[in-house]
Amino acid sequence: TRVGFWRLLRLFRERNLPLTVFGCALALERHPPASKAIVEAGYDVCCHGWRWVNQYDLSEDDEREHIRRAVASLEKNLGERPQGWYCRYGPGLNTRRLLVEEGGFLYDSDAYNDELPYWVRVQDRPHLVIPYTLSNNDAKFGLGSFATSTDFHTYLKDCFDVLYREGETQPRMMSVGLHLRLIGHPARAAGLERFLDYVLKHQRVWVCRRIDIARHWIRYHSP
């Protein structure tokens, strides 16, 4: 948060590209300069929980309270409530139902089982799921799968090329997961820079926030 956040902010600002922040509410409370920069840049914040805990370890009552506190915190800190949700390391059995119960969420990203958004029914209501990825993800630096910026760039480029070709005949969505403490290091950020510049050389590519995907899906692919 001391260096990586500002490096990523600069990379995306220089290219006039939007992004979605998976933000833990308490972490953003404790970093006012970052919160201010996120609001000024127009990024959307997908709530990553109230604090850095495993949602699936919480009781139903505690999880309900965490969701409530996270929404209230982000609304106060950023000026608007979050409309997306993504748990740390996966949801609990009650998470999606509690999100619908809380209300105000357009989607959650607690799924890794598809490459496009899809609808589910929760308590007889339609609810949108926008899948996330652990594949196109800098977490592989931490796991030792990626050693250099070239590894990261090549992996993302190969994924993009396949999806871009498939996109000639059907819709495709590519998510890329970034962590300040991982991709934020200069030698790793170099691979992200090269990938962003590669994407920008292509026509008919929509780089957008997750809330934009949600609104698009709701408008054109209603339940």
C-alpha cells in the first residue's frame, strides 16, 4: 500500500484505463489517501469484506453483521455503497443469500466456474454472478508459477489472443487479478505494462469496470 498502489494507479492513469478495486472496507478506512485517489479516478469498489477474514468461518449472524458494517463503512468512506461483492478465499454457505437479504448489490464475483456472467435464483429472486479468475492472476508469483514479468505477460497475452479470436463469433470476458503486494513490485509491474499496451493495440476491446459489465448484462441479458 505504500508503493504498489501508487505504481498501479499511475500505470492505469497513464493509459486512461478503468479498473475495479476489490476493497476490504477496514483497509480502505485506514488508508485515506488511497480511498481519495480511488474516488477521484472513478474506479468502482467491489466489497472484499469488512475485514481480512475468511467469510466461510463466520456464523450466519456474524457474517450478516460483517456485510452490514462493510457496506456502511464504504458508503461513508467513499461516498457511495458498493454494488459488488467478493469474499476472501471463497464464500460461506450463507453468503449469497445474505447479500440478497442485505439488498443493493447488483452482483457478486464468488465464482470461478465460467467465463461469462450468468444468473442464479436466490430466495426466488434473480441474482447476477460475474465470475472471477485465479488463472489470469498475479497470485501465481506467490505460488512460484510465475518467476519473471515475461511469465506474467506471456500468460495473459496467450489468454487474450485465444479469447480475441473466439470473440469473432461469441462474447468473451477476460478478468485479470492484481494484488498490490505482488504485481506492485517494479520488475513484475513491467509485465503488466507490456500487457496493457498490447491490449490497447487491438480494436473492438472494451476495458471496463465490473460494475459496467453488470449493468451491461442486466440491460441486454436480463434474467
